[in-house]
Amino acid sequence: MALLEVKGLEVEFPLGRKTLQALHGVDFSLDRGERLGIVGESGAGKSVAAFSILNLISRPGRISEGEVLFDGTDLTRLDDAAMREIRGNKISMIFQDPMMTLNPVLTIGTQMIECLQAHREISKEDARKISIDKLKEVMIPSAENRMESYPHELSGGMRQRVVIAIALLTDPSIIIADEPTTALDVTIQAEIMVLMLALCKNNNVGLILITHDLAVVSQVTERIMVMYAGRVVEQGPTREVIQNPGHPYTRGLIKALPQENIPGARLNQIPGSMPSLDAIPAGCAFNPRCEFVDLECHNAIPPLCGEGEQKIACIHRDRIPRFNLSEKGI
Amino acid sequence: MSAFTTFFQSDFVFRFKRDKVAVISLIVVVVLVLSALFAPLIAPTNPYDLTTIDIMDSEIPPIWTEEGEDRFLLGTDPQGRDMLSTILYGMRISLTIGFFAVLLQAFLGVSIGLLSGYIGGRVDAFFMRLADIQLSLSTLMVAIIALAVFQAGFGAELYSDLAIIMLVLVIGIAEWPQYARTVRASVLAEKHKEYVDAARVIGMSRRRIMVRHILPNTLSPILVISTIQVANAIISEAALSFLGLGMPVNKPSLGSLISSGFEFIFSGSWWITVIPSIVLVALILSINLLGDWLRDVLNPKLYKD
Amino acid sequence: MDYFYFAVRRLLQALLVMFVISLIGFSIQDNLGDPLRELVGQSVSEAQRQELRDRMGLNDPFLVQYGRFLAKAVQGDLGQSYFFKKPALEVIAAKFPATLELVIGATLIIITFAVPLGVFCAIRPKSWFSKFVMGFSIVGISVPVFLTAIFSIYLFSVELGWMPSFGRGETRNILGWQSGFFTVDGLVHLILPSISLASIMMPLFIRLIRSEMMEILQMDYIRFAWAKGLYSKRVWFLHAFKNTLLPVITVGGVQVGTMLAYTILTESVFQWPGMGFLFLEAVNRVDTPLIIAYIIVVGLIFVVTNTVVDLVYTWVNPTVKLVGQKS
């Protein structure tokens, strides 16, 4: 059995008169040490999916259906105390913007030591030593001194390293990283990604990487899950999905990547934009933007299915021409 | 007509109807404002007309007490004026001052905010420093000092004739910064949006762009601030009148009524203070509750310190 | 260096405000009341008056007179009170402890109640107790301070007879401070006025603490703290509260000024022998030097507290963007 198994997850946001549904029956799983990428445009529900694993969806959102099985226990049924023992201990998170993730009025040291002390019977001195070791592991220079620093004294890249160090402190079995590099300078993005990949591999930590950057996903993850309007539209091994996308949306995303070997080539945008949660079209949610749309697409929501490991939620999946992307330089 | 129906079917009205507190508050405010507005028609006597007042009628308790008299529903004050009439006329004065003071605040604040945000540079820097300084001084303190000095300067006689205007001016001038900051913030947010550029490109004048395009976007914060400011202005007026710096006894507002009844509370004539107090608190409380409700529903971007 | 620049700017601004206040004070002196009348009465001839005016410098140009006023003011000479026949500043200084006691008493009450209530309302916004507190606080805001004062006298002094209704009670001089803090009688007299004064500021603080803390609780670093699996007490009382404190202290510092205005009302109802009560008496007696001295003293208190709060806030919170610094 997989280490983490999410089944039929539904999340809704009650807002005044109406309730908006952010996730519709999302299923995925993660094996020990596996790396899964969740991709999609903003508003697709990828962050909601990731946050609901630890039941950290922002108010008033709530899980209305489904289960999150971690090592056999359903996390959605845990009380606050039991949930606390999972958070930051068995499953850690890395947030998008390191500028906003660290508490501005507490030192780096305080914010590391407290995390260890929340989960282990450990003295402050020992916690301090482990923290310094972790800071060294994420290659922060003069780690001892940094323990006394406040977040604003560090650069963005350094702060994200600190956040990664905190995520790794308790030797978790899964790290959920929500767009960990989008807020950083382009030059630093790659550094951080390489570091995260190495650390996950060395410590045999599972990774759920949420991003809209297909290039990153293809380099880091083993499996990929594409989301659109609160549903999974395609899922499968990264290599297969990237090189041979089956869903028109995935195709669009890949075609939209800049083509490095053809300078001056036009970018292929997907026309239109992601519908907001209160205006999702009937049938396949992607139909207004799809180049293969026909009448049938308006009738029913296509299920996620397929023969091999690659699953696609599109009724026309056999009709859509596949393209081989090896020449796209990915 | 269609705008009318759209309004009544809107989310705004829906949420209003569901909130009992808001509905009751609105009813209280409407009833009080209407009775103040039509005080000359409703009130049994005219408290300003000295010929109808008999000093022999002084300090008669309300009708439901043993010594109450049928002629005076809420009793009489120490000068023999009918309390009900005096309260209605007093509320009229309190509301008038509150309304015009806020009108003045809004006018000053919105104009300065628009100018400051739109022109920017030194004008902006000047007004915002001024706003900082003025906000750091307490309105009530400034008002007390200003009115005290005027009163000492003019003498009590002349001052009591000018009291209404002085109160409106002092309360009005002291509170513009809140409006100015909020309006300025939304001007800065709107200024670089495409529609403003577009308006400029087709040759609209600055003033027109500000009034036609930017101002409407600031309406909901202005509405929220104004509601709460009316309540504040009425409280300030009551406090100033209580200190004897506001409305004189012969033309009392709710505050001066309470003040004039204060000394009688110890001798047992409680109604002279208690009844106007209840009216004052009911008025302020319902306006505040409405303001709170508006803020929750409209959720405007208010300037925060 | 940035901080130094900021501090200098801030101090200059404080000086500017004091300058404007002194200008206002002076123009009041210039226009309000005739010092001659106080000195010589009505029986002196017009020629003699002119001569006296010249001798006293009252015919000098505005700026010269203002310069003289300022030079004296800086040395603490704000003129003689017409009524008390003593230096105005001395008269005010004698009343200052009474007002200070009132402010301290109210502040203690506010801190004791507003902090836990505000924090609770932010943490459990949906509980019935929070709704009750919030409802009560809006009632509190809507009841003018003089009404609270009047009705607390009526209830606790007149009807129940538990508390004295006016005055400051017995005071004792300790280390040069003539205070009611050191006697039981003084403390008892302090209770109702302090509660009245606190009643108007408390709801503001409860609401301020609540809204600041609720905003902080939405921050990413709080979500991250939850994601780290910290105990809720630590997230609330360390991570969130520490961040709430700074803006609250800033606003609190500024509110000292507002509180001074309310002391005038409270002192007037309780006949509390403080600066505010003195000021009202001075107004009724048209005691111009005393009025001016009060304005300048109050202005100074405002400016000093605001400046100190700003400087300290910026000092302890280096993440705040310094005013006038381009980002």
C-alpha cells in the first residue's frame, strides 16, 4: 500500500448564500520516497489539494468528502491533538513565499528549536545542535550565527533554505512544497530546486511538488498530476505525460512552454483563462478553451481513465493527435 | 424602476434582511431621524417659545409615575419645559450638527484625498504630514480647546448664538484626515489602471477623470466611514455641550439636556437626565451597529494605520 | 544610519508641531483678554494706557512679541494665572499628579481586560462569549464617557452608597509625589473615575486587538507555524500575539492623547481636582495665562508620547519601512 493515499477528496467553501466547491473527487497516491508533481494554472485547486492533506485549508474551506490515508490512518478523521503530531513531524510543508513564511519577530533559531521541541522530548541545547546541522545541510554559511538572525536579515534564497531546513528537521516522510521557487529570483530558483531534489533523494523523503512550471516538474518528479478547475485531468509517469500528453489541457500547457532551440518563435498560449469557481461550465470544464471541443463535451464530465499508467479525463482522448516532444528540448 | 428592483433583489438587501440587528437598528434610526425632522409637528409644545412655559410646571415626573401629569408624557425639566418636546427638538439639533459636521469632513477629506492622490509629489507629502499630525492630536481635545478659547473670547452671550455653526466647523474640520487617507489610497490604486489611462487618452480633463471615474470607486469606504463618523460627531457634540462648550440651555441639544439634568439626579429628578440619555445612546448605538454591519458587508479597503 | 535619519526627521517634526502650538498659544494671548485690564483696572486714562502698553512691549511688532513669549516659554515661564496669582505652570504642575493617577488607573484596567478579551475574540470569533464581548463593546463605544460617569455615581454612590461620589480623597506625599495611590481612601476615590475613563477606551482596544490579531492569524507565517505542528498555545500567544503587540502599542501610545481629552469629561463629572477640571474653571474665569499654559502642556504631552512611540516602534521593529525612505 502507498504511504499516502488520497481518495475522492472534495473541498468546499461556504460563502454567504452559496457554497463553492474547490475540489471534485480528487484521487492520488504517493509511495515512500516518491516525488509527485501537481501542475495547473492558478485556481486549478492544486494548492487546496495539497493543503487539505494536513487539513490546513484557509477558512472557511473544509473537506466535505473523501479520505486522506497516511500509513493507513485517515487524517481527515483525526482530532486536533493527533493532527498536530503529524504536522511538521511526519509530513512537513514548504510555502511559496519565504518572505512571508517565517515569523518576522522571532529569530531563526527560535523558529527551528520550537519545531523540534514540539515533536520530541529534547533539551534546548540538543535541539540547537540539530538545527545548526540542518542549516549546514541546506548550505547556509556560518550557520551558528544565523541562529540569532531575524528573517528580514536574510535574502530570499537564504530564507527559503531556512524553511527547507525546518521542513527537514524532524526527518519527515513526506514534504509538501507549494510553489517553493516562484517567489525567488530566477538565478536562485534552480539552486533551490537542485538542493531540494538532492535532500529528498538522500533522506528518502517523499515530495509533493506543486508548481505551474512544467520544466521543473519534468526534472524533479517521477509522476505528475495535472489539475483543472478542481479536478484531475491527467495523471501518469512524468516522462510519458510530458512527452506524450493526452489531455488537450496538458497539451496546451506543454505547447505554451518557450522553445529554447527556436529563438524568436511565438509562444503558444491556451486561449481564455481558468473559470472561477462559481462559473464552471457544464460538462468538461475545459470545453470553452479546448481546440477539440464538440457537442458531446458539454454533456457529461469525463472520468479519469486509461489502460496504462497514464490516465486521462477526456472523452476524445483517442482522437487527439499525440505529439512527440523530444524535439522540444524538454 | 429597474434599478430599484435590482437593488431590492441584490445580495446586499438579502443579507440585510437576514440580519435582525441591522434591521432593528435601521428602524430605530429611521424613527428617530423622522421624529427629529418633524419635531415641530409631533412635539406637544414648542420648547423655544417662552410664552408657553410655566415655571410652576417644573420637575414634574413622567406620566407613569405617581406624581405624573397627563399633560406631560415624559415629565418636565427644571424650567417647566415638556421633556418630550425638548428631547425631540434637542435630537433635531444633535442630528443637524452630526450631519453637517460629517458633510464638512467628507467634503474636505474627499477633496484633499483626491488632490493628494492625483497630484502626488509635494502637495501629497504636505497634506499627508498634516493628516498624520492632526490624527495624532485627539479630535475631542482640539475641539474642547478651540471652543473654550472661542467662548472665552466671544463671551458666553454671543457664543451661544453661534454655537451650532462653531460645533459644525470644529467637529467638521478636525476629522478630515480619515477620509483623505482612504480616498488617497484608492486613488493611488486606481490611478494607473487602464480605464483611467483610456479616459486621459480620449482627452478628459483631470477633474472629470477624478469625479467621474475615480470617485465612484471610493463610495463604499466613504459610506462606511460616514456612518460611523455621524455617531462620533453626535457623541462629540454631546460631550462638548455637556462641558458647557456647546449648545446653550435655552436651545439644548441632547448633551446639554443631560448636562442640565445632572445636578437634579441627586435630588431624585432622574428623568431629566435619564430619558435624554436613553435617546442619545439608542441613537448612537443604532448608527454604530449599522456602520458595523455596513463595514462587514461592503468590506471596503479602509486606510489602516 | 537610516534610523538616525528617521529619528532626526521625527524630532524635527515634533519641534515643528510644538512651534505651531506655541504660535497658537501666543495668538490666543494676543487676542484674548487684555493684560492691562488685569493690571490696572478701568480707572486709568487712555494716554497712560498707551504709555503702559509701550512700556510692556504690547505695541511691538508681532514677531518681537512672539519671540519674547517663546524665550520665556522655553524657560518654563508661561505667565501668571490671573486667578491664582501664581505662575501658571506651577498651578498646572500641582494638578498634574491627580490627572496622571486617573490615566494610570484607567490604563491598568484597560490592559487587564482588553488584552485577554481581545485575544479570545480573535481566537474564537464564533463562540457566544466573543459575540457577547463584541456586542458589549459596541454598546461601550456608544455610551458617552460622561454618561458612564453619571450613572456609576448614581448607582454606586447615591443608591448603593459603596463609593465616594466626587473628589480625590486623602493623599500622601511620597518622594515628592502627592498622591492618592498611597492611601486606602485615595484608592477608593480612584475606582469610579478610572472605570469611567476606561469604559470608553476599552471597547476600542478590544476591537483593535481582535482585528489586528485576526489579521495576523491569516498570515502565511501563522499557517506555517500550524504546519510545523506547534501547540496552539504557542502559535496564538507567541507567534500571533507578539506580532499583534506592536501595532497595538503604537495605537495605544497615540490614544494617550485621546485619553487626556476624556479626562476633562471624567474630571468634570467627578469634580476630580486634576488638570482638566482646572482648565474648565480657567475657561469660565477667562484666566488666559492658565488656558495657554494648559494648551502648551497638553500639546507637549501629545507630541512627546507620539514621538517616543514612533521612535521606539521603529527601533524595536526594524522590518517597518522607515518614513521618507524610498523602497
